[in-house]
Amino acid sequence: MKKLFLVPAAAVALFLASCGGSNSNTTETATTDESAPATETVASGEALETAVFEIEANDQMKFDKDLFTVKAGQEVQITLKNVGELPKESMGHNFVVLAPGTDVAAFGGEAFKAKDAEYIPATFASSIIAHTKLLGPGESDTITFTIDEPGEYEFVCSFPGHWGTMRGKIVVE
């Protein structure tokens, strides 16, 4: 009788193990686009190819990635895709790269007041390294920028209330 239960139990355990868990937030290291030329040169004279990334934003106020790693002086190209279905007016998304030391809560408070500027506050202009436009469902936008100083740079969605959960880091080595 025990053997009758053991075989199905083993099959279920094997099935569950093969499915594996998935972490929706993943780390992405610089990849190069074969069609993109080497456009940046670091002090040592080493040519760096553009680091190309894609990140998705959804109606659950989440980015699908929360960490990118690049080299100092490397050109970075990030494409944000809004894969959600809710209207831009209630669930728009953008991608804003902030300078180290930026008070993200204060930035979020000011972004809340910057509706006419797609929630990019002019009061924090010196703290913003790059940003996409505000995207509605099915839209995408690509930004290209370079960070010369090693460190950790936070990125957020500045749509009201999103910065608390829609954030991550770009590590510049």
C-alpha cells in the first residue's frame, strides 16, 4: 500500500522541482549589441561597447529587473517597456537614473508635484542623470547615457507613489 502512494508522491515532487522558482527581479550584467559600435573609450585606452539592457514595468508597480552592472565610462542604453494594460493617467511608468546621495523620498515628493513635466521635477534636475518619457500601456522608450564615476546609482519610476516599489541600482565598476 505504501508503494502506491510513494510513486505518485515522488512524481509530484519531481514535477515541482523541475518547475523551479522564479525571481521576478533579476540582475543583469552588461551585454553588448553586436550592431552597436564601440563608442566609448576609458582612460586606459580600452574601447568599451555599448551596454544594452531592456527593462519592463507592469501594472503591479514592479520593474522586472532591479540591478544592472556596467563599467565606468561605458555607454549605457536602456529600453523601458510598459507591459501593463492600465491607462497612462493612472499607471504610467518611467525610468529615472539618480546621482548618488539623492534623497529618493524627497525626489518622489517633488515628482508628485511635477505632473506637467511627466513627473520629472525641475527642482532635482542636477540629481537626474537620465530619464525616459512617461509611458502608457504598450509603449517603450530608449535612453542612452554614460556614467564616468564608479559607484551605485539608484533608478526609480517617478510616477506618483511608484518610487517606493519601482526602484533598483546600476552598479558602475
